[in-house]
Amino acid sequence: MEQYKLGEMEQKFADIIWANQPVNSRTLTELCAQAFAWKRTTTYTMLKRLCDRGIFQNDGGTVTALMSKSEFGAAQGEQFLKESFDGSLPGFLAAFSRRKKLSKKEIEEIRRLIDGHKEG
């Protein structure tokens, strides 16, 4: 199982936690019952799965995120690059831009990002 890949329901469940954290596990089970018609055991099974991946923690019945939604998205992107393009961002951009031409605005935004993250 890959750490940063979530199925559809895992993603929806994670979004509930990110939106409500810190949330006690009882409240979380109630939110999931309303949103997904889940039983308590289903919520706890899903929570354990995502805690085991290091995304959330359940400390004494209080559920919190170990990484923000933004940090998780960045980790997903890094994992995708590693698996699909041998970790090469230029390789990804070359493949992406072959199918979709970048607008001037997108090019400028990418340049700003690069300039802001240059080494040295």
C-alpha cells in the first residue's frame, strides 16, 4: 500500500478530519455516520488505516493531522514524480507540455516558483 495514495472514500474521510481537527473520535464517528452512513467500526477501521500511514494520529481519543492537507498534497506530488518520472520534475513538465501548451501566465508563475527556490 502506498503511503500517499488515497482511494475516493479515504480522501473524503481525510477531508473531514482536516476540516474539523482536532476532533474527538466520537464526534468523528458521528460526522462519518451523517456523511457516509458509516457504522462506528467502519470509521475506526479507516482511521487506523490512515494513522498507520502517518497522516493522522489518534491520541487519547483526539484525532489530529500529522501533516496538513497542503503538506500531504506535496508528498503526493513527490511520490508521483518518483514513481512516474524517476523523480524528475523537468521530465514531468516536458511530458505535460507536449500535450497541453502552457499559457504565458502559467509560464510566468512557474518562473516565479523556480526563482523563489533556486539553490545558492
